[in-house]
Amino acid sequence: MGPFIKRWLLPVLGAALALWLIFRLYGSLDFARFLDGLRYANPVWLSVLAATILLEQLLSGWKWRQILFDVKPVGSLPLTGALLAGYGVNVLVPLGVSPLVRAWLVARLHGLKMATVLSTAVIARFLDGVVFALFAGAVAAAGRIPQIEGDLRLGLSVAGALNLLLFGGLLWVLFRFRDLFNREEPLICRLFDWITERMGASGPGLRASLGAGIVWPRARARRIAAIIAAVAGKLVAATHFLWAGLAVGVLLRPWDYLFLMVFAGFAMVLGRFVRIPAGFVFGAGFALKALGVADEPALLMILFSYILTIILVVGIGLVVLWQSGLDIRHARVKAETGNAGP
């Protein structure tokens, strides 16, 4: 019964809730006006949108390079390709294995241990979480927040603070326990070894591999570069609705785009927890409606951003997998078993 609920019941309930939310958000949509907006959308701005979607991924690859550099120098383009491959697999096979796929792919192609690469990817992700929390705080403190029912500014402040505590705390825990995991005596290490041995892996070996990837760039320039890349990635992400809006004749204030990025980001994370498909779509739709954007251009802005992201990520990600001589099923199996590296 448990697997049935997880595999079928929850997705069906999530899809039903998604349809209900779409109806609530866009039940009064003028379909003829929507089609006119789609027909006359400016392809130049859509091209800029596509370019910034790829730029955001490239900045993520560059950031990952700074963190991985002391383990092994790997180019930004191969790391960006691995990121896209992980996202592509996760879109087609939504089991949350994208970090494992990208870590396994980099480990396989560059002669590293998968657990070591995974640790550096986790650090990059936690850094993103901290930066996102700071953006949320900035929007709550100085941004133009729409006047809707409830205290949205307070909600963003609390959500940003919790995000900062979560990801900042996780970073602290990682580095605090890095040296502890290299010793045999502590109870937590013996418990870890017992669990991993039951899973058919070597506890001491896995601890050593994980610990080798818990690094922060030794060079000051690379530390600064990693932080700059994380901040720049969020700023580029905030411009996605700018270009999508210009394509359909909508221009908002600068702070509105940061608000959209933060609100849609929180909605996407919440959607993953409660198993609602396309939480980003609903979060962005609610935020655009609160900003006074008409339903038809708002839906077009969301669909342009969402669909172009899916097409580019899945398309390029699958090309990366194909060029590596891999298929999706192979990538999933290897990632889930953690079998990578020499």
C-alpha cells in the first residue's frame, strides 16, 4: 500500500490540486486575447530570455568550478553540462536524483570519487540557499511588496530567515563534522559505518570520500568568485520575467522582478514538499496577479519562462548524456547505487 500511495495516489492528488489552482488563477482567461499575445510575442526578447536561462546555468557551473577546484580543476563548461544533464534526467524521471546524476557524471569523466564530487555540489547548493535567503531579506526590507490579504512582507522575512538558518546551519554542520568523520572512534562514525555496510558499501571509504569533498576554496579570489557567481545567478534569474514580459509588452519596476524571483522560488520549494506539480507556475501566477498584471500576458510570461527552461535544460542535458555514451536508465541506476569513480 505504501508504494502505491507514493507512486500513484500522491501524484494524482497533486495533479488534481494543480488543475484546481490553475482554474482558480485563470478561470476568467480571455483565450482569444491569450492567442493574440502568443501570436505577436517579440522573438527578440524571447531569444534574450533563452540566452539568460543558459547564462544562469553557466554561472552555476562556474561557481561549482571554484568550489571543486582544490579537489581537481574542471572546466566550467563540463560542469555546466553535468548540471543540465542532472536537471534533464530529473525532469524526465522525477525522483530527485539530479544531484546524484551530475556528481556521478563528473566523477566518471574526470576520475574522481562520486561522493567527493557530491559533497562539493552540496556545498554549492547550500551557498545558493544562503544567497537566496539574503535576497528574500532584501526584498522584504526594501522591496515594493503588493498589498494583499495577510502580511506578505512579514511572511517573506520569516521565510528568508528560516532559509538562512537552514542553509547556513547545514554549511556549518558540514565543515564542523568534516574532521570528525575522518576518525573511527566517535559513535556517529560507527553508526554511519554500520548503516552503510548494511547497504553494501564501505563506511570508512565513503566517509573519507565525502570528507575529501567538503572544501572551501583556499584562494581568496576563488572564494570571492564563488559568492559573486551565486549572487549573479540570482540576479540573472530575476531578469527572466523582464525579458518574458517585454516579449508581450509588460514592463514592471526593478524591485518587482526580485519579488517575483523570491516568491516563485519559495512557491517552487513548497510545491516539492507538498507534491504539487509546477509549483513555480502557481507561485509566479499569484505574484503577477498581485502586481496587477492581466491574466493573459501573465500566463504567457510564465509559460515562456517555464517552457523555454524545460526545453533548453532537457534538450542540452540529454545531448550531454548522449555524448557521454549514457542513457537515462543507466544514469539513474548508477546514481542510485553510488557506483562511480575509481
